[in-house]
Amino acid sequence: MGFWTLLEGFLLFANALAILNEDRFLAPRGWTLAEMTGPRRNSLKGQVIGVIYACQFLRLPLILFNIIFIIVKLFSG
């Protein structure tokens, strides 16, 4: 497994987190930012929720990274 494959895997994982719908998927399971207050924000669950919301907030850079990866894949094979 090369570095490029590792980057591609992280990009795919970030894409998966970015498309999670808060109303249909996260809220019924109790994975919203509103429920994470105080010291619970530093727990593992709070950190995962923070990463999910960070991926959703940074959708435009994700789109740009996807375009770059697609262009590189088209030219490199």
C-alpha cells in the first residue's frame, strides 16, 4: 500500500462522513453537537462527532480534492 492509496482512502472516508444526514442518521442515534456539552465533548464519542461535523463543514475543499484525485487518476491510469 503506497502513500497515494492511503491518501485516497482518507479522502473516501472523509466523503463518507460528509454525506451523513443529521436529521435522518445522526440525531436518532444521539450524535449531534447539541448533545455534546461540557466534559462530554472531550470523550471519544465527542471527538468522533467533531470530526463528522468538520468533514461536513469542509465540503468545498473535499470537492476540490475529489476533482484533483479524479484528474490524477485519469492521467495516471
